[in-house]
Amino acid sequence: MKRLFLAAVALVALADMASAADLPPGPPTYYKAPAFVPPPYTWSGFYLGVNGGGGLGRSAWDTTNAFNISGGIVGGTLGYNYQFGHAVVGAEGDIDWSGIKGSTTGGCPAGCSTGDSWLSTVRGRLGYAADRFMPFVTGGAAFGNINASTPGLAGGSSTNAGWTIGAGLEFAIAGSWTAKAEYLYVNLGKFNCGLNCGAATDNVSFSANLIRGGINYRF
């Protein structure tokens, strides 16, 4: 009797297993892949680029009133950034052809002209990295070739060292390319043109406000 009972239990268990095997499979289980989060943008590294824009400024001779000067600039840029946290520190140098010039007849009936044929700056930069945007302040040394002339006289020129300060915004475009816009105030001081400009001690000054745009490639 006991054996018959055990055999019946075994048959019932086998029937349940067979029924379960005949059931259709349940709906497939889908797993959602985790969302891709790009790594934060980093500003560290060397870069090389081009820049261009224009300047408005003032010049004065000892024998004239101050007068306006203006013109375009274009050139190249080389720099390096180092980022830690949101802070970015760096150094940047550039050299530009300059067409900034102007003239006056005030105190100089024949016309006194001041110009600058090239302009270069070597500056430190301090920026705040907001992912792909970086506002910055900058300042350092400026160099340029001031030239002065008046009709009938030899005129003169001098390579002067001065200073510059400014601010701007740089932003990443795509890949290793970035673009920037910046303002710089440049003061190259003055030089003594002397008798070449009509007076024994005719000092000529040069200062300008520059607005520039630029494209950089980061290595």
C-alpha cells in the first residue's frame, strides 16, 4: 500500500513538470543601458592660434594736443593652460601686425602722425572653467614699434616696452578647437622723437584699446 502511494506521488510530480515544460515562455526581460555622461571638459595643455580685430587709442606729442588713432591688427597666438578644479592658470604670448595710426594739425600745422607697425604681448591669464566656457582676466607686458612723422622732417621710431591688462571669454567649439573674444588696454609709454619731429624734446606717446577675436587649436 505504501509503495502504491509513493508511486502515485511521483506520477503527479512528473505530470506537473511536464505541464510546466509545455507552457510558452514569458515575456523577455529588457535591461536599460546606463546613460552616457561625457567626461568634463579640461582646459589643460598647449595651444596655437590666430587672432584679429581692431584698436582705438590716443597719441600725444609735446608740441600737439592728444589725438585719436585707430586701425586693424592681425597675428598669431601661443599659450599654455593648467586647470585644477574650476580654476585655470596660464600664460599667453602673441605678435600682431598693426595698422593703428592717426594724425593731427593741432599745434602742428603741417600734420603730425603717430602709428604702430607691430604689437606683441606676453601675459598671464586666470580663468574660471564652467565646463566648455571660460571667462578670464589677463595682464602683463606689451611691446610695439611706435613711429612718428611730420612732413619735411625725418621723423623717428622706437621699439617700446609697456603694459597691458584686459579680460575675455573663451569657449570650446568642437574637438580641440576653441574660440575667444577679448578686450585689452595697451600702453606703450612714450619715446623722444627730438629734432627729427621738430623739437629738441618732442616726446610721443601711444596707448590703445583693443578688441580681438581668435581661434585656437589645443594640443
